[in-house]
Amino acid sequence: MPGDLGTMLVTAGKITDEQLKKAQQIAKSGEVRLDQALIRIGALDDTDEISAFIGKQLNIGALRLQDIELNPEVVKLIPLDIARKFNVIAVSKLGKTLVVAISDPNNIYVLDAIKFITGCYIQPVISPQEAISKAIDNYYHEGGGFSDVLKDIEDSDLELIEQSTDEGLTEQDLASQVQDKPLVKLVDSIIADAIRKGASDIHIECYERRIRVRFRIDGKLQEMTPLPFKYRAAIISRVKIMADLDISERRLPQDGRIKVKVAGRAVDLRVSVLPTIFGEKVVMRILDPKSLMVDLTMLGFEPQALKAFERAIHEPYGIILVTGPTGSGKTTTLYSALKQINTNDVNIMTAEDPVEFNFDGINQVAVRSDIGLTFAASLRSFLRQDPDIIMVGEVRDTETAEIAIRAALTGHLVFSTIHTNDAPSTVSRLTDMGIPPFLVASSTRLIMAQRMIRKICQSCRREVEVDAETLIKLGVPEDQVAGFKVYDGAGCSDCNDTGMSGRTGIFEVMPITPAMERMILEKATVPDIRAQAIKEGMLTLRQAAIEKLRRGITNIQEVMSKSAE
């Protein structure tokens, strides 16, 4: 937001100094901006109120974009790349004057650039950043939304050879079909639509009489516009050609990769094709560098937990283990840690399955079990490459665990993941794998469990009534129940009527202190280790989730589903 927003609001009597300080503390966590923090604590009603205030201070108008319909021809006077880069959108044009909605009207450079591009006089109006981004998504169709493309394809002259089963289609039939421009445009638009919506995966599924498309957004699958059943073989084959797979092979699973460019940035897709009884199912994992947040301060750590984790990753040697189910953000956490300690004076080597993102200054190896390049084999080779820091994607077996621990004991800092339910149970998992307790105690520096929870949409967030008994059962201390506020999302266009938008992490960080080492050596039970960790200040996953609930970041359903008591 332009200028010193906090000072302006205090001077105008809109908020108090105390409210400003409280909001600034929340904003420091990096999860929200100052204006969003002010809304969260109830100091202001919404971002439109803030925009109206700033507009008045700067003597320009404020506009609620969601209340008006824009002329697509006027919108396109500003090129898409400029609109996205500077978060601006053309609203209306009268003669040579172009009204432009912008979130930072003090940015003279942007206004001058738009004036030069359009040849118009520019009249700025202020709108919230999120509203402008939403309008850009709605009015610019890169390649067309796939709903629009479907209509075009139905109206086109494209004719597909239809068979009762995919087996009746020859390779020549498929090869000719998938080159038709409307079909190419359809598949491209599905991918572009998913990337624009921030999806992590695209599912294309064949059933007896329908073909379904679903996007995984914020960890939940959402059904999109269904595709015409008669195009099933051609659509799957088009994806296979893009991924350099064999279109004639429809009986065996295949894996490949696609590289596409959307909104001026390169995005990788990891493609998996699996034969099912009614055709092939395709899942495309979207590896978008824009969606990768490799900043530890932005992942959702509570302050004390973040300090403990940062202290551990700066140790000269030892092993740090991150645990959690698939999709809980373990890889992102490890990448964030490596990015923070990636300096010119250290040699960092990683073994990953697969390598999802490339980082300058880090030597990344893709594990290939089919040719014998396993995690264990990679680790052995690493130790002959003069490493300082090693990251192994997962401790899957005793051999990998033994080599990782040996590396940690011989002066290397080792990062890895392991599958357990929480941090304390990781100790018993290692001993069950055959690692002696004295090796676990002497090599391990920190164990951390994590989950991803969905965040409430800030555009439709509202306070909800929850009885005291429910809060107590959830784990809220009785003495805090009286002033405990709970929020949820009502559902709006910004969040596709889900009430939730985006995700953040909850973390259970357990440093291995001298007292913890003694307990491991004495083969203490998991409940005893957990009790000691809590005594030393560890927040459990449930407690970390309740803290997010207290701050209005998530709702009760997410707390209950993503954190065990």
C-alpha cells in the first residue's frame, strides 16, 4: 500500500496506536500485509474501506471492481504482461482519457508506462490488490479458459474417429487427431487454467460414459467443466505427445515431463499415465516456481519453533529429520532450509526422487532405482565428493538410515524426511529400523513434524459462534475460552465459494537436547519423550493449529482434520 499506511490511519483517527502495533506484529510473521492484519484484528472492516481512505488522502477515487462489469475491449488496451506485473487494469475509456484501477497510485513510473503504451491520458482510481488480480484473471484469457475453448471446439469442423473402445484406434488415427488446432488449444487451455488457479495437480479421468477433469487447489480436489466423452482418446494422446510418451502403448503405466510457458514464466509438469478399465487416467503435477515459497519466515512457523529450527540448520554436523504425510510440505521446508544456508563456502549435495525444482549452487541428483541409483547408493557417492551439507529425499530403509547417520557423525550436516505421525514417534521408528539408540541420540539434532492447513479467505472471513465445550475439547485452555474468537469463510467469488484460500504450515519442532538424548539412550517410550518435549517448550501439531485458529488464519474443521490430539 502507498506511503506509511499505519501512520496515516492513526493520524486520521481510524485506528489507535495499540491497534497499529498489534497489526504490525502480525504482519511481521510474513503471512499477511499490514492492511490485512488490521482487518484480522477488527481495526478496520475490509480492504475496500482502506482503499477508500487512501483514495481520499490522495484526492483520487476508489473503486469496488467486483460491483461493475468491465468492457473486455477496454481492458485489453493494457497488455496482459503489464497488467500482471504492475497489478493494474483498464476500467473505462472516455475520449482520450483512460480510467485505470491500481493498488499503488503513487507509482508514477507505471502510470507513465501505461500512458506511453495506450496513448491516452491516465486517470487512476484505487482498488485493493486482490480485487485487481481477480479481475485480471477474469478478463484476460491466456489461450482462453477451457470452458470457452470447449464451446469453440464443439462449433469447429473438427471430426474425431469414434470407436466403442480405445483399442480400436490405430496410432495413425490418434496422431492425426491430436494435431488438430482446436484439440491442441483445448489441452493447452486446461493446463493454463490450472496454473492460473494455483492448482498443484490436474486429474483427467475416464469413466464408462464421461471424462472428468479435476484440479487440486489448496490440497482439495475441485471438479471443473467436464469434457466431451468422444474426445477421451485424443485428449489423452495429446498429453502423451507433449510428454514425449508412446501413444500406441495403452496397457502399461508411463511417466514423462512437459515444459510449458504461462504468463511469461516456464512451468514444469510431471506426467503420470495409468491404464484403467475405461481408458487411461492422467495426473499432471504442476511444478510452478512461482508457487514455491522458499523462505522459512513465510511457511507458518511460530516464532519459538522457527528459532529452534534455524539454530539446528546452522549446526556444523548432525542429522535433521522432517516428517509428515505426502503433500505436507516437507520438500518445501527442506528447500527453504538449504536456500538459507547455501553460501559460496559450502558444498551442498541432494539426492531426490524426483528433482522438483532446480537451485543455483546446489548439486542435485535424481534418484533412479531402476538402474541402481538408490538413495543409499547416492549417499555413498556423496561422501566421496567432499560435501559439507547433504540432503537425502527420504529415509526409506535401514541401509539409507545407517549411511545418513554415519555421515552425520563424521562431520556432515544431513537433512532428510521420514514417514511418521509426529516428531516423538520418529525416535522409535529409527530404532525399529535397527539403528542403535546411542547412534540416534548422538547424531540427531532436531526432528520436526508438519502439516499443511487451509487458510480462511480474507475476502469473506466472518466471526462464527462456537460453544465453550467444543473449544475445550479442541484443546483450548479453559482460562482462554472466554475471549477466544473463531472465524470461518462464508464463500465468495475470490475463493470459488469454498471459504478457504491458500495454505500455511503447522509445525511440531523437537530439538534433541541433552535431556532428550538421555531418554533416547534409556529407551524411553514415545509418550514420555513427547511429555519431555512439551516440557521443554515444544508446541504439538494440535497446539500449533489452535494458535492459527486463535489468529483467525484457519477454521475449526481444518484444526480437527489436520492435527491429532
